[in-house]
Amino acid sequence: MAKKEFSFKGKTLDEVKALSLKEFAALLKSRDRRSLERGFSDAQKNLLKKIRAKEKNIKTHCRDMIILPEMLGIMINIHNGKSFMPVSIQPEMLGHRLGEFVLTRNKVQHSAPGIGATRSSASVSVK
């Protein structure tokens, strides 16, 4: 069974990389297209500058940045509110936002109640 060739809205990976920003925006959904047409914020411009300079260890708080073709194959550390989580940008991520791939909330894991949490916990021996 042959490996499936990647395509984004009917275009191959090489064709997508060759597109200008305006042509790429035309392939996106309306919210993302309008966001790109308005231009980048200062934080987004700084992130793009670091990506184009091929810096190592790129860290960003800019979770609303849309993933562009020039970002493919780069490792970016994205802030989740507490720490920076490394994310490798894959072709399937095109058109999504950076924040979608780093969760800001952790799963709650409950154990035994703490001392004073309930009336019955007063009789539990403390180890």
C-alpha cells in the first residue's frame, strides 16, 4: 500500500510552499483569511523574523499565530500559561493556530482528601 501524498486544499506540499502569503490566505477559512489580511501584530512579526532567521530554540507567547508554509519543519516552544512546550510544525498543521497544539489546562487527578477537607477526615490517621 503506497503512502498517501500530502495535499492542502488540493495543492501539493511544494505548491503550497511556493504560494505567496495572499495566495495562501485565499485557501484558508474566512476567519483565518481575514486575520492574515489585517496584517500581523508586533509579536507575530517578531516570531516571523526569528523563523526567517532560522534561529534555534524559538520561544513564543503568540498562540494566535496562524501556521504558515514557511514554518514547516521548525521546532517552536509555545507557552501554555506555565511553561514552554516544544511543538514540531508538521504539514497537517497548516492553517491552524499555534495555541491549538499546546493545551492550557491539565487533567485533574484526585487522590485522597486532605486533612480538614471533610468532617470524616478528622478521624483519619496521618502518616
